[in-house]
Amino acid sequence: MSALTTEERHAVEAAQGFVVRHATPNVQAWDRGDADTRAVLPAAARAGLLSLEVPVEQGGQGLSFGCKWRVAEVLAGADFGLAMSVINTHNVASHLVRAASPEVVRSYVPALLAGERTGCTALTEPGAGSDFAAITTVARRLGDEWQIDGQKSWIVNATHADVVVVYAQTDSASGARGIAAFVVDGTRPGFVRTARSDTGASRGIDAGGFELQGYRAQGCELLHAPGQAFKAALESINGARVYVAAMCCGMVAECLRVASEHGSKRHTFGVPLHAHQGWRWSLADAAIELAAARLLVEAAAEQIDSKADAQIAAARAKVFASRMAGRQIAALMHAMGAEGLRDQHPFLRHLAAAQVATLVDGSTEMLLERVAKDLRGA
């Protein structure tokens, strides 16, 4: 794997310390829905986890995507929802610094970097998931402003986020070319938050939705004009697929660690579990597939850092890692026996999250089609 700088190693170590102090004590409460990950975002900010890729001159650390995916892996080892919450708020801050006007950056980025406000990116709608070009949220130009109307659903952090990157259609006849992106302030009139998405799987992602009812965005709050937004979204989705794949690796690594420790302590038929060949082979199989998944993640991340087209590499990494996670977390949980079902262990939480990972940022089936298309030279 490519080497990290000293600053990047410190960032990964900060993520590990944050997990010990702020994540591990709270994961069961998050899973029950008794609390949400928003409460620990200020601590994540103090650890530098909300500013990884943000340029130094804008208050960030200017670190690589290669560092970011490793941080995402560490966070997801504790809780997938936590990792998604932290990374999505970071992404909005990074996005605004790259694409927004100086006025917008001054208005939102400092609060995002401090964990005082939370962010999300809104593409999915009740009738448009992976088919991004089919969104029906509409933005109409009204003088120096834009009026935005529509509904978004299944958005990470949407139960509390109030700095939102929204994609909307400006000209339905133009298809993908008519899509634009705006920064939307969730504290303004016209932003109506809707109910939490109805699922008990990985509650920490705080998935929900909102409606925009005559919401007015100022001219300076246009992030990507029609003709540019669709391409920008696809590029960001490639990055998302890679860090979601990394999160899958983190969950498997943690389950493997727990199972290995259990195998040293638990005795059956007079010997530790590690003395049984079948047990050892189960863990070895998980370790091999985990190593393979990390190599795919690393390869895709290197393409992103080098500004190359990462579309196929990202698809491969996400398909393999999410499938691997579903298969190996279940196998490791089974190897633990009934002990693996206890709430203090991560298996059930991570197994549910692995299923979520197969759907977010492009379903497995959609990504298989993309890889197959590449094989045909299309």
C-alpha cells in the first residue's frame, strides 16, 4: 500500500483515539436509537476528522484521499453509521471549499469544520435512487434567486443536517444536462424536514428526508451550473464507492479481531477454539478476503488521488468489499456460536450495515452492469 505522510499517519491515529473515547462507549445506544452520532461531531472536529481533505488555507489539513479512506475504515470498525455521518459532514465542507463562492464558504465552512453544523448531500428521491438523471426536484430561476421545489429521501444525516448540497433539475427536456447543484440552508423557510427513514439497520447513518417548498436559494448559492453538476456528482460518487468499500473492510477487520480474541479464551472439548482446524480456517478465509478487498480499495484510491478516471476501479472495490463483508461477517458470527449474537459484539450491527453498503452510492447490480459494459469496450 502507498505510504502515508507523517501528518496522515497522525490523522489515522487521531481516528483510532476518537473511536476509543467517543464511539465505542456509544455504539449500543446508537444502534437502539437512544442517541444519534451528531452529539460526537464536535469531538470528531477536535480530532481533525471533519477537515481531512480541506485545504490548509481554508482551515483544513489538506490530506489525501488515501488518508481519508483509512480514517473511514477505522471509524466503521466501530460503527458504519458513525463513519458515514462524519465523512458526509466532511464531504460537504470539502465540496463547498472547492465549488462555492467565497461568501458561501465564509457562511458555512467554519461551522462545519467545528462540528457545530452538520452536512449531507441530497440526490436520492422517492422515485429516483441509482437513476440519478431521473430526479424531479425542480429549480426555477427567479431574477437573482432560484426557487427549489421537491422531495429528497434516504439521505445520510438528513435527520439533523442543515447544510445540504441539493441536486435539482432546471430543464427536464435536457435530462442530465439540466441538473444543477445548490447549497441549501436547513434553517430557512421552505425547508421542511420529514420523518427518519423507516429502518432499524445502521441507525447511526441518521437517514431521512426533507421537502423543499418554494425554497429560495441566492444566486451565489449555485454550486454547479447546469451541464456541470451531473459530472461533478458522478466524480464524487466514485470517491464514495471507494470509502464505503473501505468501511466494509473496517467492519470485517473488527469482527475478525473479536473472533480471534474469543478463540483464544473459549475452550471446547478441552482445547481453545484456535486448536480446531475448522475454526482456524474460518478466520484465515476472512483474513484473505479482507486483504484482497483492501488491495482493490487502495488501487481505486490511488486513481482518485492521481485525478485519473476511477469509475471502474471504484465499482470493483465496492462490489467486492460489500459482498465480502456480508459473507465474512456472517461466517465469523457463526464461528462465534451463540456468543456472536450478544449486543456487546459488533456482528449483528455490522452484518446489517454490510447490507446497507450494497445499496448506497450505487447498488451492486448497477455496478456490475458498469463493469460488464467496460468489458465490452463500451
